[in-house]
Amino acid sequence: MTEPLVVIGNGMATARFVDDLCEQALGRYAVAVVGEEPRLAYNRVMLSSVLAGEVAASEIDLKPAAWWEARGVTLLYGQAAVAIDPTIRRVRLASGATLPYGRLVLATGSRPIRPSVPGIDLPGVMTFRDLADVSAIAAAGAARRKAVVIGGGLLGIEAAYGLARAGADVTLVHLMDRLMERQLDARAAALLKRAIEAKGVTVLVGAETTRIDGKSRAEAVVLADGRVLPADLVIAAIGVRPNVELARSAGVAIDRGVLVDDRLTTSVAGIHAIGECAQHRGQCYGLVEPAYEQARVLATHLAGRPAAYGGSVVATNLKVSGVRVFSAGDFLGRPGTEQVVLSDTGFGTYKKLVLAGNRLVGAVLYGETNDAAWYLELIRTGTAIGHIRDELMFGRAAAERKAA
């Protein structure tokens, strides 16, 4: 008899988990996926491209409906899960219906953080997180042409680019001294700022938002230094917070995220968590690749095979209309490491590799990122690089020629 398995959350982590589970244990579980958004799982990485009009929303579905049907998965999208009762192992939906489970996977993702400033709840202030946000921003942007994006991380940059591409007059405001400070060093961030400005976005770093002014809707963003930025539309993109409310309702242990062990199991028997909602060894990952790694480990574990998740080497990729950026590992370089840098500002390329003894431990690539996957693999595996050290900076092809 098949065991009922319910997955709450219909995002990228869920699609990968179901794919991996069906490859390894097709027929072992009766899988049901519950998703609040009223559509199939889609690629959130492509949201800025949808906003910019480069691709249609219908083109970013991860799997067609027939794919899910062929694997016997029951899809309940457009329905919210509101409570979990672990004593009887049932999930209650907003409709009042309940679903039994033998295993439950929380893949509830995260929600946008809105800055705590006066005026943040005015009409015209939005977030950039899902297709509903994209539709709302596009509709607002069609009638109003001055936009301010608060936040210079990955989502903020993508939102600013999408709006500029759609024809808006965009200013990007970031509190820190450089863009993507958690993923880039100062030199790469400076190159990125210059490239984004070339796309028509005004970038203000070291700029603190103190309030949003407006009578009946947002009209301006006011900075700490007194500058007033007229704005018909304000996008808050300062980060995300794990969705843990449903886990809390089930008595699952939480911190910033849902606490999981190396098998992605929570403190409550039969309940697991993956993706942006999960916290493993003190770390919440807000990126796609760690979610995919967790999905693969959990699928293997639930297929009855040995599997353990030891954490992820964080890597970031940004590709916005020709701007290519990659970083991974200890890209800033802790004490005791060595940094090797190759820079050509004329061609708009910058590469920094961080070495610790005979290992590559971090990398930043700007402009030319073709070898990003190779560098990431070297970092993740801890492969000895002494025999190719002289060629390492020049990429995989050069290193393989030397090794041959």
C-alpha cells in the first residue's frame, strides 16, 4: 500500500523534490502537492524577464500539467494549507478539507521583508517576489513612470532592471556602501553599479530610506540625508524571511527557519522541510541551488537509501541583459588565504580566486563567467589544485591542457 505524502508549497524546491522522488521511488508514495498560488510551479529566477517583457509568464512553468499527471501527483494549487495536526497526521486547507499524510514536506518558501518606515503601507508600495507581484507592478508601471526600488541585492537589481526595461524612470536605493555586499567584493560591485547605470537605472548607495510620503498613495521616498525622490511606484526588495507559521502551528521547532537535521527532518516525526523555509546547522539559504541539493537528499532518504545533507557552498549567479556575475565560497578571503586577481576594466571583466593552501575556497567572476560551474565544483569538492595553479586563473580549458 502506498504511503500518503503531502508537500506544502508548490515552488522550485517542490518541483525538484517530486522529480527526484519519482525517479528513485515511483509508486512508493501517493504524492499530493498543495500550493497557495493559483498556477503550476514556475521559475522565480525569470521574474525580472517577465517584468521586462522578454518572456511571457506562460513560458516559465517548470513542468507542464501532463508531467505531474503522468507521475500520479495530485496537484492542489490555488489552495492554502492553514494548519497541521501531527497527532492524527492531517493537513487542513482553507477550504475546510483535510488531507491525511504519512510523510509531510514543508516547502513553504519565504516572504518579502518590508522596511519598518512610515508610509510603507501606502498604496503604490509593492514587493517583488512572485508572478502576482509582477502583474501588479506591470499594471502600476503602465500608468506611472517614476519608480524607486529599495534594496540593492539580487531581487532589487532584477526589479530595477525589469522596470527600466519596461520604460520606467527608475532609482535604486541601497543602504550599504555597495550593491550585493553579501555576494560581491568592492571591485566587482563597482563594475556592477556602472553596468546597471548604463541600463538607465540611477543607483544610490549608502542611502537610507527614512519614510515614504504621500496622501492617498506613495508619492516620494525620503532619504536620511534629506533628499526626496519622487515616486509613483515603490518596490521594497530588502530581503526575505522564511515562512514558518504553518510549522509553528504543528509544534515544529523553529528559529529563523524550520529547524532540520542532516536528513532534512524536523523535530516532529514524519515532518520534513526543504528550501527557503528550512534552517540547517544555523543557516537559512535564500537561493535555488541549496534548495535543489536539499530536495535531492530528502528524495533519496524517503526512497529508503542512505543520504545526508552536509550544507551547501553558497553560490550566486546574476544575469541581467548581458551583465554576468558569479560568486561562491569565501570570496572575500579570510585571514590566511591568498587572493589572485585578474582585471580588465576596458573589457569589463574581473576575476578573483581565493586560495587556502592547495585548495580553491572562493571566487568572484564579473563579465566572463563561463567557468563558474567548474570553479564551484573545485570549491565544493576541495580538489587539490597545486598541479594546475598557474593555469587556474585562465579557466578550465587551460587547466585541462596542462593536466593532459
